[in-house]
Amino acid sequence: MPKSLRDAVAGLKDDPFFRDKLRAEFVDYYTHIKNTEIDRLLSEVTDWEHREYSRCFEQVRRDPAPMAYFSQLEPVHCFTLP
């Protein structure tokens, strides 16, 4: 079972059954389109990402020494730095 959309598309592209039944040219064309869609999807910032990280970056914009804020934030609301 594929673990991601990209893995599923790669599986389709390499599947001999579909390459034979749908023709290799169609499968190559279709998987190219799907990979392009995945690239566009992954390049978008989602509403969840805006909510999740806006608190972190809002604090960074207000203070010239942002690293101090990162060490004080809870990991649930912001990523932690090493």
C-alpha cells in the first residue's frame, strides 16, 4: 500500500498491468500530470500551517532577537530548535 500520493503515482507508472491495458503513453502522460499537481499542492501553504506557525513568526517580527522567543515557546505551538 502506498504511503503517499507520490508513491501511489509511482506505483501506477511502474505497473505492467495498467501500462499494458491503458497503454504506456497514456500512463506516462497521466502520471506526469498527477506529479505536477502534487508539486503544486506541496508548494501551497495550508490553513493549518498558517494557524500552527503564525504565533511563532508573529513574535519573531516584533523582536529583533527572535531566538529568545523560540526557546520560550511550547513545542505544541511552535517547533523546537536544537
